[in-house]
Amino acid sequence: MSDKAIGYAQLSQTLALDNDLSMFRRFGALNIRNILYLQSELQTLERKLTNLDGDANDITKGIAVWSQPRSWYWAMASQSTTNARGESEGYRDVVMKVRDLLERYRLKSMIESDTALRHQAWLQSLKPPSNRALTALQTYVQANRTMLSEADAQYIAEENRPDLVALTWKEKEVLSLIMEKYLSKVFRKKASVSSPCQQNAPHCDHIGFISDEKIALVVRLLTIALSSVLPILSIVVLYFVQHPVIRLGVITLCSVLCSMALALLTSAKNVEILAVTAA
């Protein structure tokens, strides 16, 4: 018997090798549709409860019925009734249905799991996967056709790209993204011997993994170097240059270089870049 991983075991082991490959469908339309269904159910129950209040607001029906909209005790003590379809429509039944649906729609349930609205808000906050990671995964699955059925592999198809989200997306500096794209061979890290990519060579040649730690180290060193050199360089140049127009040009050039360094080497926002440049 072979110990080689196959099917979903092979795919899951490959996805576990790099956080960028952890991408899944959010099923945005289905989640919104589910919320709309819950909303419609609640509206129906709201109308039923309003009608029950109106029917119970008649003292001639007895104090127990008249007290149902006014007393929790009498509301819970009301008898269950069923309609022609066998659905419970008593006062207590409708109230408990409303409570259950509200917990799923808006509040937190007893097991502390995310409700529909919270879950949808969380899904909307997730970022899409990078083009590099998605292309690598698509190529890997395409190269290993026997790993998944065609229907199962559809989740990373191009038509589902807008619906894909990355679970571990993190913001990267522009320079880091440039290095990933054009210097991938320099920062490429080897997969372990036991990894699926080594076991399924040569199909994994296109899914080489990049060391984020090495790229982050290089970017950090460049940031330190430029943050030290630029101020000193501007002072030295201004010391030797006496012409006012040239001095003005040097100041402008240093300001532009400082802004570019912030934009390329850090994750600074536009307002932060403007503040530093103005200072």
C-alpha cells in the first residue's frame, strides 16, 4: 500500500504549506440569500404576532387570552394550536419561533457561533487572494487532474474568482510585491522531502514557495539604510551647493525620494505619507 497522499488529502497538505494558498469561496450570494430568507421569515412571524395581539385584545374571550400580550406567564401558558398544514400557531409557539430566528439573524446563539449577519460581515471584510497564489493553485490542480474531480476543482475556476477570499491575507509593502513577482527565484524556499510537492514532482515546479521572511528582512534593511542616508545626503549636498535654484531642486528631489521610500518600503497610508513629507 502506498503512503502517497491522494485526492483531498494531497490538496489539503499542499494548501497547508503556504498561508497564501488558503483560499475558499465566500458564497456571497448564497449567504445574502439566506439572510433574506431569515428576514422574510421574521416578517411573517411579526405579522402573525401582531394579529395574535389583536385577537387576544378582547376581554370577552377570558382573562387568560386577554393577558397573553400583557403577561409573559400567560403567553407561555397559552395552548398550542396548529393550522391546516400542521404548523404550530399558538401565541407561545410564535414567540419562541421569533426568539430562535432572532438568535440566528441578529444575536449570538447559546453556542457562541457567528450568526448570519455577523458571519456575512466577517466574510465581506476578507480580502481576495493574490493573483500569484491563485494562478499557482489553478496550475497545480490542472497539472494533477486525478487529484480532484472536475466539479470539485471548480471552486478555483476563473468564473469564481470574485467570490474567493484569502483567510490569511496580510498587507505587504509595494517593494515586497515587486520582489515576489520579479525576484521569486532569488527568494524561493525549498519544500521538505515529505511534502506533497516533492512527492508529486515534476508537477510542482510552478508552485515554488517564496520566503516572506527573507523578503521582509531585505525590505527592512533597505528601509534602515535609506532612512539613514537620505537626510545625511540632503545635508551634504546642500552644504556644497551654493546656487539657490539648485538648492531648491535638491530639496524637492529629497522630498520626492522620501515620499517614494515611504510608499515602496512601508505600508504607510496616503495621509501618513503626506504628513511626513510636509514635515
